[in-house]
Amino acid sequence: MRTRNASFIPLIALSLLLLASCKQNKYYTFRGFTQGTTYQVTLETKDTSGLHKAMTNLLEEFDNSLSTYNTQSVISQINRNEVKVGDDYFLYALSLSQEIYHQTSGAFDITVAPLVNAYGFGFTEKSAIDQHAIDSMLEFVGIDKVSLIGDQIQKQDPRLMFDMNAIAQGFSVDIMAEFLNHNEIENYLVEIGGEIRTRGVNSKGEDWTIGIDKPVENNFMPGQDLQVIIRLSGKSLATSGNYRKFYEKDGVKYSHTLSPKTGKPVRRKLLSATVIADECARADALATAFMVMGLEQAQQFISTHPDIWGYFIYSDNKGNFQVSFSPELKSLIIEVDDQAPENQSQ
């Protein structure tokens, strides 16, 4: 396994070396599209010269590495076995994914791409799926079938493919946040596809506020129907749930969260898992892992990792919503009607 430096975040964009001026600090919000979704960055600075362009360039560099929808990206070429050497982004994401794979006993696995594609949630057309097809694909699913020799990626089976969608958006949030840190921006909120990282305070001088959506079907608009609002500063937040991405066939609903062990969509009482951690990539990956693991195993993981906090929404035996959350969040939760959030999670 590649040794991962926890403080290492590859930065393609160089520092803008923003110059101090007589201008007063103000809060600005930048928006755009990346990785097939939207992003929003709110920050405090004196001078925005070139800032948005630099952020856009950074996201383009990231897309060229880890987007499976970009046919010429590094990950796409590795999936087609055209290259065996990953760039810094790919190698970092792979190393972190290996770590979380072992931490979660295989619940998080970025080699589920063939299954994701077969069920119609990936980067190819949906295919016919039955138990025989699942068993066949499981033969080349498993990150333990991947090794790194220097920067060379070795697959035990050439059919093995990577899908980093469950970690890439969170990782891109970290990349953006580290870029802002490098440029000495003290107060910001970075959100990409619902994954979030914060630093400092908002324009009111208070902690940033993040809304967590109720996991109800047809709740397609983030912030439309909130379960809770959480105050956050100096932390990252990511949410995973099956209430938006699913399809129905012959009266059966198929969720986009697949078990790497069974090859089938998970069907559990856990409806939504929100994870708060220092790194957004880690929060993103663990939120997906917890949906695979289920409520009890997710709670057990949280109890043995004090640096990871969780907010879980689940269905009880009567079909009613219930919540379970880390004790550290008790003082950070505010009522939905008391304050509008600055951003929403998924």
C-alpha cells in the first residue's frame, strides 16, 4: 500500500499572491459547474482579482484526473488499461480509499464501477442484471485486488475499474479549501455537489450554518424540506442517502448505494448518513460506507473514532423518522425555523 501523508493535498494551481490594498474585506460568493454538478464558494477577501479564474482552473485540473465522465481523464485511461501511472490526485484518492476500505471492513470500495454501471448509476449504459451477472462481476471487484508499486497501478484483473464518485467531490472540496488556505483566506465555505468544508465565520461573524435535508422521496431541491441545521466551523460535512438516486422496476426500488460484498443495492432502515470530519474526502467516503454498513455498525464506528461525528436519520419499525447523532453535535444543532442555512447538504 502506498504511504499516504495525511497533510499532503496536491495543488495544481499556484498561489495568487493576493496583494493587500486599501480595500476593506468583503464577503463574495462564486458559483459554477463542475463534475456534473454545481459548486459555490463564499469567502472573505480584500481583492478578488483572478480568484474565480484560478478556482475554475483548479476544478478543471481535478476533472481531468478523476472524472469518469471525461473520457480522457486519468481515471478513464486507467480504467481502459491505457496507462498504469496515476497523477497526484488519483494516487492520493486511491491511497485514502485503501485506508477507508480497511477501516470499514470493505464497506467502502472504489472498484464497484462495473456494478454501478450495470445498475445504471455509472458512466455507461445500464445492462441486464441477474445473480449470474452479479457473481461474475464480483470476481473482479475489490480494492484488495489492486496494488501500487511505486507509482505503478497493478490490477489482478484487467476488467477491474475504478469509480471515485463517492470520494471525488469531497476530495475536490479539500483541494479548493487548501488552495484558499494557501492564499491566506481565513473565512470561507466551499460546497461542491452538497459536500462542504468550512473555515472561520460567516459575514455575521458567526459559525457557518448547514442544512440537512429530510430523506423523503421527491425532495429533489436541497433546502426545500430540512430536517435540521448544524453550525459548523473548521470542519467538513458530507451526506449520503438513497432518497434521490434510485429507480423502480417491477415494483422494486433500486438504490444507488451498492454493497461491494453482495453486489446488490442496500436496503436498510438507515435513510441518510451525515458525517463531519476534518477532511471532506474522508467525510464523503464514510457517509457512503455508513449507508452500506447500516445504522448499528455506523454507530459503532463513530463510537471508536472520536474525530468522526455522525448524524443519522433512520426509519423505525413503524416507518417513522428517528435520529441518532454524536454527542459532540448536540451544542451545534439549531432548530430549522430559527435560522436559514447558508448552504445545504445532500
